[in-house]
Amino acid sequence: MLDKLKLRHLEAITQEKTDYASLMVDIYGYKNNWLGKKLMFLKLFSKTYSLVEELKSIDPAKIEFDPETCDIKYPQNIDTITFAAMMEIHSLMDSKQNRDIGDLMAEQIAIACYSENNEGNFDKDTLEYKNFKTHIDNSPAISMIGLYNHIYRQVLASAKMWQERFLSVQVEDKDYENAGGKRMGQFNIVTTIKNIVMTLMYLTNKPGSCLMH
């Protein structure tokens, strides 16, 4: 039954006062006319309330991704997505925008998984991307939260791996040093990449930077 709650429904569910009216209309097709109020209101309200309470009783951070019940292909290794896509995901994780949490999750999933489900790299301005994100919005909330958690953990693991890898790199080249190479340190590509990785780690681990964790 929880499959009736889609990712786009999180906005109505996470409001200070749950918007049961819009959920009843969207999930069960409730019609707010005389007949609907007379015959269906109490029944559909009760069903909607039970669904919402069941979802609220689950800790979202503990929802695991189940590939068997998800029709969206996901990257086995998050590092296979483009650098631009990874930067976009980190930017969204650090977002201070007043946006619906479900919409933010859908966008991160769409960016991370776009190339696994469509031709080419993601481009937010294309119709293909917009249609893909809409498909995610209309997918079961439980399944999408699990997929989001899976992607989030992959992003964290990737950032940690690259941090450790680049921080351990030391280049010793006597000829380079004798030629004044130390003075070029500010332009060193390894230093540049280290700075990028450290920035990503800062954004990812800042208090309040993550949506669900």
C-alpha cells in the first residue's frame, strides 16, 4: 500500500500540517462534491491518514535501496558520472534554497542516474532530463528514498576516497626542484585537485548540508 505514496507527495506530507486533502484527491481521486462528502470522505481520509502515518513511522535514513523493486538503473560506481554532474550533486546537498525536500531528492537522483537510463550525459535543459525527473517524482517514495540513500553514501565514499588518495600524493623530483619548480607550486595540478576535493568534503560534511542525514 505504501507504493501509493509517490516521491512528489513528500511536500504535502512534510508540511507543518499534513495536506490530507490534496493527498486524497491525488491518490484516490476524491471529488469534493456533495456525493463525495456524503459517501467517501471519511473512508478515504482514514486510508490516507493510515498511509501517511505508516510512512512517518519509518526512519528515512534507515531505508535501504532495493534494486529488485526499482525500475531506475543506477551507477555501480558514482565516479563514472561526469565531473559536472558530481559538482551539481554536491551543490544541491549544500543548497540553502527553500525547496521541497522531495524535489531536491528527485533532482539528485535524476542527475546521478540520468546516463544509466538515457543516451548521453545529463543536461538539465533537455526534454529527456525533465521527463526523467518527472518519472522519478512519480515513483514510490519508499523506493526513491532508498535510492537517494544509496547515492548519498556513494558520494560520501567517493569524496573520502579521493581525499585520502590526493592527500597521500607527494611528488619528489630533484631536477624539477633545482629548476625552481617549488615556485610553481600554486599552479600544480595535484594541489588544484586536492583543493577541489577538500572543498567537496567541506560541503558534504558541513552541519545541515545533507537533506536526509
